[in-house]
Amino acid sequence: MMKIAFAGSQIDRSDHIRSDPAALEGLMNWRARLLRLDGLDPVISPESTLEWGTLADADPASELVFLGVADERGCFAEVQTKLQGSVSPAGPRVWAAMAALSPEDLATYGGARSLVDWHARHRFCARCGAATTLAKGGWQRSCGGCGAEHFPRVDPVTIMLVEHDGRLLLGRQPRFPPRRFSALAGFVEPGESIEEAVAREVLEEAGVKVGPVSYVVSQPWPFPSSLMIGCYAQALDDQLTIDTTELEEADWFTAEEVAAAMAGDEDGRFIAPPPHAIAHHLLQWWLDR
Amino acid sequence: MMKIAFAGSQIDRSDHIRSDPAALEGLMNWRARLLRLDGLDPVISPESTLEWGTLADADPASELVFLGVADERGCFAEVQTKLQGSVSPAGPRVWAAMAALSPEDLATYGGARSLVDWHARHRFCARCGAATTLAKGGWQRSCGGCGAEHFPRVDPVTIMLVEHDGRLLLGRQPRFPPRRFSALAGFVEPGESIEEAVAREVLEEAGVKVGPVSYVVSQPWPFPSSLMIGCYAQALDDQLTIDTTELEEADWFTAEEVAAAMAGDEDGRFIAPPPHAIAHHLLQWWLDR
């Protein structure tokens, strides 16, 4: 299995420091590094690395989150006041960063982005409506009203390759670029296992029942905070009933068609998901088997 | 693999109905079933099944969540006003229900509990602080202030068997009953894969590095909304450095010791996790290999 994008950060999360105010304060010295962000976008150096400043670069009105420790230096990121209460979808600068950054830097950026974005979008207590404040180096927000503690959210999503008689089921969402097909996917809901979520999504979106589900690989996907859980299952039959509110189109693709798309053949039957998507890895895994 | 507790509900989630107000309204008729809950606790019939009433039993001040369809009847649960804004940890009546209910009923209860509890603890918009209202049959809350949409939360947790030279690493949390040991576990954080979360937790809690991580099985755990992701890894050495803020004790256990605990031997070296816990399944899976 090749490297999965957004995994592999070399920053040590140093969980024990988060709840030790003296240790955290001790790391916030002149050697500490501040990840440079423009809002939620990364700032990339001419050498195609993440740019870091020092804590002196931070706006005093910003909240600071503790990313962890690298080379014995505390690493932090800033929740700028302009972000607070706002929603920032990923744009072209993020797609460019994906192509430019090393896997380790991309993973560091992704984790920081998810955490900063969570603080941006979680300013108030969902339980009582009072304002919350950052705690434990940004790994918690505490309510000044009812005392509730809130933690950064991670949303598990299943994404699955479904095979029938040597062909793979792939679908097109209306928002995809022309001719792009990818694996079906959907959020895991309260009250279901990963395996149940996979079976439900395939049945809902394509009308197909599957046999046993197996796990392949996972990926953190920071838009804003998904945990992609890549799975594989065989369909019990190939008769599709497509939910057109979710998918524009879905169909079965042969190994030759998948191999052509993965090789970048633009004249093939479809265009493959991009290299940073877990779906790309799943398709490569399937071809390699 | 035996059946995992809290998975296997026979209610069809009927996702397409949630966003179709007319279809949802059509299901809210005299045949619709209302899951009887006492706060978040289940109400169990003399036949050890979940008790259901009709929508006429609901307090008009309650919010109603749509669980799905069974036998062509809409299934609902009530977010009672006394729950709204409150936190309800699981108590003895829940532990009794786990022993009494069929796997299907337990899964239905668990999913309903998670969803109702989420509504109880999420009354306000985390982004702007305004009050939110239930939408899409309870699978969303919408903000009356900024228009943000909020979705029920599912928190992925890794739980792992770590093996070295035929022995398993198990630990004791301070809150465990006497002599109980179980698998190490911890929440997946933003910016890490399942595999990275497993390696980090084992290193943090026990000071041990692991090799490749493999997935075993998953379980929804509705206290309040965890997705337990059961994994396996081999430790690179057996030298433990225990984080005593997380664990009271941790050690290596032989297959004979694990088998004795799983057989219910109270004079053995430790007491196994209870049958409804995914850790119990993981230990059985390991013994069966």
C-alpha cells in the first residue's frame, strides 16, 4: 500500500502536555514554532514546505492551538479572529498545496486545519448556548455557563469498493468534474457498525445488497474533519437501482477500464479519483490484488 | 465472529424519508410506533423486549426523532423536555437491558439512545449560540440564527489487542471493577488515520511501539456515541512504561490466562471484560486464531 495522503505527520502530539499547564507554558517560548496559515489555507515556501514563524507572529487576539512537539520545539497554530464563527471551504490553494507538499507536511497541515477549523466553527456551547473558551492547548473547549466540555469532532465516513463478477461499482456525484467516477461513500450514523454502514450506503445509493465487508485502509480527510474508512465487499447481484438524489450515475467497470483510468488515460471510459483521495488508493489496491 | 452487541437493528433507516416532509408526515399516523423510554433508559416488557407505544403517548412538548421503518410502520423516539439540556450517563437499568434484550432490540435501543441523547445535549448552535430546531426527522438540527446545519455526532475510538511473543497487553483503568483488565483504547483525533491512532495510543499509555496495525471488527457504543474500531498489532518489544494518568496498571497476559478469564474463572489472574464489550469479542477472536 502506497502512502495515504494526510497521514504521516512527524509532529509528536504529546498528549500529556495538553493537560499540564506548566509544561504547555514552558513550550510557548521563543523557540516555539507557529504554523503560518492564511485563514485556513497553508502558506507554502519557495522550497515547497510549510512555512513556520514564531509565536511573536501571532495576533494577540488569536486563540493558539498546540499541535505537538517536533525537534524539542512546541508547534502551534493560530485561530485568527477573522475565522471565528466563519466557515471556510477548501479552495484552489489547498488543492495546490496537496500537489506541492511532502506527505509529512501535508499531514501536519491537514491535522492543524481540522483543529483550527473546529475552533472557528465551535464558539458556543451546544448544550446551553453560552460562549466557550479554548482549553487543554486547543484539544477542548469549556463552557463558561454550564461547565460542559467539548472535544474536536472526527466524523467517520465509509467509502467502499463493491465488486461483482470481476467488475467494480463506481458512481458519479453531480459535483464531480466531467467523466470522473469514484467509490460510493457515506457517513457512519449513530447505532451502526462500519460493516452495517457500508451495506446500508450501497443499498441506499445503488440498490445492491452486499456480502461480508472487509476493511482495507483509512485516511484523515480534513474538509472539515472526516475519517475515511476504506472497505471492500462483494455484491450479491449486479442489478442497480440508483438514488439520483445522491448520484448522477453509477455503473460497473472492468479491471481494464479501471487500469486505464488509473494510468491517466483520458480517452478511457472514466477519469479516476485524484491521487490524494483514498478512493485512488482503493482502486490501486484492487488492481494490485 | 459472534454477534457484536449494539449492531444488528432490524429497523430500516429509510434515509430517503428524512428529507421528504410529506413522506415523513405520512408515516406519523396511528400505526406509527413510539419507542418507550424513561429519560434515556429503555422500558423492557415482561417478555424481555423493548416496549413500544403510539405517537399518542408522546408529550406534545417533546421533539420526535424518526428511527426508520419496520413492518411498514414508522418508528419514532421522544426527546422529552426533561432531557433537553441534560446529561444522562448510563446506569444500572441500561446494564440490565443489555443482559435482557435480544441483539436486535439492543441495537435498536442503542441507536435510539445515541440520537435522543445528541438532541438532549445539542440545543444551541455551536457556531453562533442561537437556539436550534430539529430537522429531517431528527437527523439534523438547524440554527435559527446563522442557518448552520448540525448533524448527529459519532466519535471513532480505536481499541486494540497488542501482542508480544504470544502474550497480550491488557490494562486497568481506575474506574474498572476489581481485577478487571481490558484492551487499551482511545479516541481517534483530527489528522490521524486509524492505524496512527492505534500506534499513538499504545505508545502513550504503555510506552510500547507497534508494527503494522490490522483491523478486526467494529461496534457502535451508545454512551454517548462512540464507534469502537477493534484492531490488532504486534509490539516491537515488551518493555512497558505506563501512563498512570490513564491506566492504573498494565501487563502482558498469556493465552492460558486469557482463556481462563474468558471462561469466567474468578480465581484466574484477571477478570475479562463483559460480553457486550468489543474487547470481549477481540479476546475471543485472539483465542480462536
